[in-house]
Amino acid sequence: MSRLVHSKYGYEPPEWVQADARLDKWWKDKKRRAKQKRRKRHAKNQKMPLS
């Protein structure tokens, strides 16, 4: 058994910690892109300049 590593989700194998990090990064990037898309749509509807 491999050595367990402490992560923000508890003690896990190193492979799981790497997978969690990739998923966290993907989710954060997905939320950021959705927010940018909403801002652009709002600016288009309001005829406001983009900042």
C-alpha cells in the first residue's frame, strides 16, 4: 500500500490527490468561463461597454 498524503479532503493516496487537484482546477476554470459568458451577455443586453 502506498503512503497516504494529507489533502484538503483528508488522507488519500497520492494518485487521488493529483486527480482531486485536476478536478478542482477544471471546476474553477469552468465557473470562471461561465461568469465571463454571463458578463458578456449582460453587457450586450444592456448595451454597456465591456470592462
